[in-house]
Amino acid sequence: MSTPVAVPNTLLLFGALLLLGLIGAALANRSGRLPGITGMIFVGFLAGPSVLGLVSPTMLGEARVFVDIALGLILFQLGLLLDVRAFFSERRTWLTALLECLLTFAGVFAALRGLKVEPLHAALAAAVAVSSSPAVLLMVARELKASGVVTELSMRLVAFNNVAAFLLYTAILPFVHLEQQAGWLTSLSGPLLQLAGSVLVGTGLAFVLVRLSRWLLPPEGGDAFVLVVAMVLISLGLAKSLPVSPLLVLLTLGLAARNIDSPEHLRSVQFGRGGELFFLILFVFAGANLHLDHLSQAILPVLAFVLARAAAKWLACFLVLRGHGLATLPSATTGLTLVPMAGMAIGLVQSTETLYPEFAAPLSAIVLGAVAVLETVGPISTEWALKRAGEVPAEAQLRH
């Protein structure tokens, strides 16, 4: 009688995957050409269902809570970086953001329609294309210790992109409901209630967070990390129990906390070593979730999506920034930091899949195929852009 082969349990695989992610990041950094994120994503991809199958779909589902926490912390931090009054007081910034979003939507929509993609699918994909990955930008900038005009401007643009993508997607959803024979009331009220509910929940929780920070933390300042993590967890749990978007709730939480009268030590909260763990989880499991079959299902629309999106973002940033007096090099590199795309894009598509699985299938193939490409080349593009802009210290340059 043969002895059954022992199957490693989920905790063992989870720990091993994180360790391999650290090794992948270290090897990427030592190459001198790749950011650590690329190594994390590549390790996750190799271990995922598309290649070695060490990480099963079941395990990916079990790890979803950690990925949600990581993405929630990143969206919250991104919201903290955007001072709304300062944003709209700088003509160069808001004009760049507006033109970049409009040109991206129009460019991707035109490219997909040119390939005979259905109008609603093309419009939804174009709305998704407006979003950018805050996780990649934050992680690369942190890893390189980048600072300067391009870094700060890119952070603001990414925050605006994700809000704009959600608004555009929400504006198109009523037409999807109507095509699927939903009534006018459902078609109009559903998306609007989700949008309004997300903003209200996020804003309300931000007021609670500010009050708690004043009560629990010393007046001279203190470490708000544990408090922020607790509020992010509460926000995620509440958002998942209500008909609202967890992504928009967390982004609103950060935006509201930054723009109401909040303490300085809350605005400048640093995630430190604890935050690095969440980044590691996010990117390793993002790699494991990449599927080559999405590329094969819609190779031409995926390529059109990727190229049109990158060209539109780069062109819009270059034209506006150069026209408003920014030097040629930072004007030419800012758009390249917006290439990565992941969290918001996946979340928007999944919301449509939940409502209408058959309708969402072609949309998912295009968007998730594009995510596979953009999460691979995006970190490289972002690192190269920040280096070329001259915003990376010499010691960080030597490590990469």
C-alpha cells in the first residue's frame, strides 16, 4: 500500500510565497535594471495557476482579505496625498489631469471601436483605462526614495485618475442596465446610490478617524499607523456589507481625512515596515492572478488598449506641462509614471461581472489582459521615468 503524498497546507504555501517574493525583489534590485516590484510579480506569476500551479484559485480566494487590506491602505494613503484646494488652485495640475483623462478615454474608445468591439464594452473599457495603479507608483517612489516635481505631480494625477475612472464607469452603467432589460429606475438609481453611498460612508468614517486621532494620539504627534489600519479594516468590512464600492470608500476616507481639519501626524502617517508586508502581499498575489489566457482571448483589443492608453497619457501630460513652463524632461517623463494599472480596473470589472456575467466576459478579457501587460511593464516604466526626471538620489541609483 503506497503512502499518500503530503500536501503542504495553506499557511506553509503562503509563507513560502512571501519569502520567494522577497527573494524575487532582491534579485530584481540587484540586476540594476528592474524595480523590486517586478521580481515580486514575476515570482507570483510563476507560482500561480498559469504556470506552476503552486498557488491554487482556492488559495488566492483565501488570501483575498490580505490583498483587500493592502489595497485599502494604499488607496487611503493616496487620498492623504491629495490636497483638493491646492490641486484646483494650480492650473497646470488640474488641466493636465483633465486632458489626460479625456484623451485616454477617447483614445482607448476609438482604438477598440476600430477593432469592432461593441460600443458599451469599448466605453466601459475606456473608462477603466483612465485609472492608474497607486500601488506601483507609491512602492517604486518609496523604494527609490524619489522626490520632486514629477513624483508629487504623478501622485496627484493617479488620485484624480482613479476618481475620474469610477465616475466615468458609473455614468456608463445605466446604459448597461438598460441593455440588460433593467427598468429605468434601477438603471439610474443603482449606480447613483452606489456613488453617493460610497462618498458618504468614506466621509463619515473620515470624521470618526480624525476625532479618534485627536483623542487617542498625543497633541505633539504620535504613530497613527495602528489607528489607520483599524479604520481601514472597519471601512472595508462596512463597505462589503453595504451596496457601495470598497475602493471608492477607502479613497474617499483618505481624501476627506486630508482635506478636513485633521492633525498633521494623521496626514503624514507612515506605514513603515508593517506597510512593506502589505505591499509584498499585494504584488506577489497580483502576479499569481495574472492569466495568459486573458491575453490569448483578445490579443488585438488588448494591444490596442495598452498602446492607445499609454500614448494618450504621455501625450496629454507632455503637451500641457510643456505648455505651462515645465522643462522638457519632466514633461516627457510624467506620463510614463501613469502606465501601471491594476486595483481600480479589476474592481470595476468585477462589479460588472457580479451583475451580468455573460455581458462582462468580453470586457473582462480585454481589461484583465491589459492588466497582465501593464503590471509587467508598468513598474519598469515608472522607475525609468523617475530616474530620468532626476528625482532619485545617487545612492538609490546605485542599488538599481
